[in-house]
Amino acid sequence: MWNTVNVDVHIIAKECRAIHCHVIDKVTSKQCMLTALYAPVRSRDKDIFCNNLKQLNMLITLPWCLIGDFNELLQPSDKVGGAPPTLVRTRRLNDFLAHTNSFYAHVQGREYTWKKFLLGQLAHEKLDRVIFREDWAQLCPNYLVSNGPFTCSDHAFVLLTTDPVHPPRRGTLFKYQHS
């Protein structure tokens, strides 16, 4: 899932719900930590998982980025359909962001990353995210995050590009039209 010509990725630790990697850019020698995660669904497990990540935050000295299914909402508008989210459901992730001096990356593309029929009604939620600390944002200031389509899962994928190719300037766009 990464370009091995430009990047070395070393798995530091595997846990039940997270894989922690040391990433080195071969061209620039920039280094960071990347955590791919799938957070728990049950509330009591979420608190333990979140507290473990907070403790890990104190140990990681390199710029840190987290990507995956956080199973949490940042705000009530992160959900459409189904029962409205509780305050607790939005508090946990916001508390994590504040505690770790992190923020979530704004995305291009699909707004919601999860969908499911609940009690006969289709619900959509923003569960899958990219979150990074300020030090990571300084390391990769030109990042781009996009959400893909729903394919064979009830989740849409999240794609993080650390050095995106910018679209061509106006007037230089090549178009092909089938005649």
C-alpha cells in the first residue's frame, strides 16, 4: 500500500487493533510513525484503547499519524440517519485530539465512510479518518486525504497522499472526447 521505491516501512509493533510503523522517506530522509488502526465498537473497550493511544503519544518522539476506523464521531453532524449520537460518542475523540495535540485531516471526496441499515433506515457516519499531530503536519504540509467509494465493505477506504501532484493550471488540461 506504499511506494517501496521511495519509502521504507518497518513494523514496530502489532496489536490486536493497531499496527505501528516507522516510516522513512528514502529521498528526503524524513521519518515518522504511522499507526493503522481499527478501534473497538464497545464503549468499555473504547476507553481502554483510547487511553493506550494517549500513553503511546507520550512515548513517540517522531511525527505521528494515525489512520483507520476510529469508530467515533467528532460532532453530531458526522452522522446522518438512525438514532442521534450521544454527547459521549463525540467527547471521546475530541478529548483524544486535545490530549495529544492532534487534529483530523479534512478530506476530499465522499463525506461519510460507513453506511448500514439500522431499524430499516440507512445511516451514514464518518468513522474512518486520518489524524495527525502538529509535528506530522509540519513534516508533510502538502498532504491530501480522500475517501474512496463503498465497494465490498460497509466502509469506504481512506487514502493519504503525503506529497500530492497538483492538478494542471487552468488552460493546460488535456481532454479526450470520443467521437
